[in-house]
Amino acid sequence: MRMLPFLLSAIATTGLVWVLNTQLPSGSSKTPRLGYFLSPQHGFWQNAEPTNTNYSGEIKLAGLKGKADVYIDDRLVPHIYAEQDADVYMIQGYLHAKFRLWQMEFQTHVAAGRLSEIVGEARLETDRYFRRLGMVYAAEQALREMEKDPAMKEAVTAYAKGVNAYISTLDPTQLPFEYKLMDYQPEAWTTLKTALFLKFMAFDLSARGASTDLQMSNARNYFSYEDMQLLYPAVQDSLDPIVPKGTAYATPSVSVQTPTSVDQYLGKKESNTAVAPIVPDKNNGSNNWAIGGSRTQSG
């Protein structure tokens, strides 16, 4: 009988250790390993930041070709000063990783159709979509063109080195919160990941309307040019562009013709559904406008 308390304690301890070190099912996803995630020494507690972080100091970054300084202003905007262009891009990669590593890497997983590797089968259709879309192929082609220019190749290579330089400084305690929550490790950054991120941002800002191309083409066939401008204006009434409102534009010289070959699908009823008017997304497109030099004091 004396062994019974010991056996019960051993079984309970073993079970607790297993539970705390295992990802448990939670709906369509899994929990993090709670022992690691809740650990005061390694878990999310270590991601708390002081209210007034002091960024002053000196960092020895292997691979720099000259002297470089970084000034971080009161809005946490880094200003990089370096003797060599390659050093600027390397430091930029280092700083991007320092402040945005998880976002950068997670979005390259999305673009490459590898999201299910992290979150499981729940996002398998998302992976299939981006693979069928050809994001990796597009990134490979973009990278091939970038590397034809020696200066651009030097820039993207130095940038990747900077990202990896920061990743190499991290131990499990210092991983961004999201890595701990989703229980995985960052990969080494590559120039292809940079191209993938570029393509994903282009998709995010410009390609979301691709799914309505068929409907819009049929609507354009049905309505006149003037009606289309009323239904789907290029500029919303709430915006105040430099070009005066009411400016008359010539009707496009290209006339849209309905295909008569295999593309006759465009005329089918299911692709003729009306499209809701486009409403600007206030949370998307942070870099969607620019000011001409002639309209600024400095030129």
C-alpha cells in the first residue's frame, strides 16, 4: 500500500509533464505547448517591453564593409547612415527583422502556399489557392530579373544577410510572441523570401479584385461607359483629388467585345451576377498616394 501514493504521484506528474509539453487539439487548430508558453523564463512573459526602451548602444554586425550609424527617433522610425550602400540594406534587413520578423516570415509562408505547415489542415485550401495562383513562380521570375542588375542583386543579398544576422541572435526566450503562441521557429531568410513578400504585398494591395473580373467584364458589356462611371467611379465622392471633380475624359478608344470562342463562359448567367460598388477599405493601402515635387516647398 505504501507504493500506491508513489505510483499515483508518478502517474500524475508524468501526465502533467506530457500535457504541458504537447500541442493539444483546439477546434481546427492546436494550442501551444503550455509548459513552454507559460514559462516565466522562456514563455510569453519575456515578450513584455518596458515603457521607455533605450535603443542606445553598439552592435557588432559581421559582414559590414564600413562604419554605420542608426538613429531611432521619438516615433521609432530608424534613420540609417552608412559609408557603403550594401551596409544600408544589411542594416535595414536587421531592423526589419527586429521589429517585424514574424509578420515578414508568416506572409512569405502564405504566399508560398505553406501556411498549413504552421497551422495545420485548416488552411490547406489557402495553400492550394496561392500555389495555383503561381506566387512562387512569379517570385522566382522577379528575383531572376532583380539579380540581372548587379546593384539590385547586392541590395537583396545584403538585406537577407541582415535579416539572418538578427535571427541568429535569438534564443527561445527572445522569439517574438507569435512564434511562441503558434509553437514554431523562424527559418533562415533568403532572397526568394524577399521576392515572395514583394509579390504578396502586390497581391494584397492590388489583386483582390481579380475574383470579380468575369462579372465586371459582363457588366461593362451590358452598361454604357457613362453608366459604368456612375456605378463604379474611379474616384469616390468622399475623396478630394487634385484633378478637379467633373473633369471630362475622352471615351476609351478600345471597344470591349464579348468572346465568341471557348471564352463564351463569360456570358453565362452565374458569371453575370451584379457586383457591389467598390468601397474603400480604411485599413488597407497605406501607400496609396503621392505628392508631386512641384507641390512641396522643397521641390
